[in-house]
Amino acid sequence: MECAHCAAKPPKAELQKCSICFKWFCQECAYKRIGRDFCSRTCAEFFFFEDEEEG
């Protein structure tokens, strides 16, 4: 288990799993959006704006 962006590993880095793509990321590489952390801008935008493309 390591950060998908910088390859940091525990215990040096605390890792989280992205709720969209399930990749691991550290706090330094996190993309923060409205109180939530994601591994990337793409995942953050998908989480908040996915319904806007329909209908």
C-alpha cells in the first residue's frame, strides 16, 4: 500500500482510499473539495458533478 502519486508508505505517510476510484493517496497529495479528500481533481468532480451530465 502506497500513495498513487508520490509512492509514500505508512508509517511515514497516513494514507486514505479514494471513495471514487479506490486508489490510495497521502494528505500531501490529496485533492480537497468541500470538506472531502480525493486522489485527484477528476474524482472530486465526478463525485460532485456526475448527475449534471444526465438529462
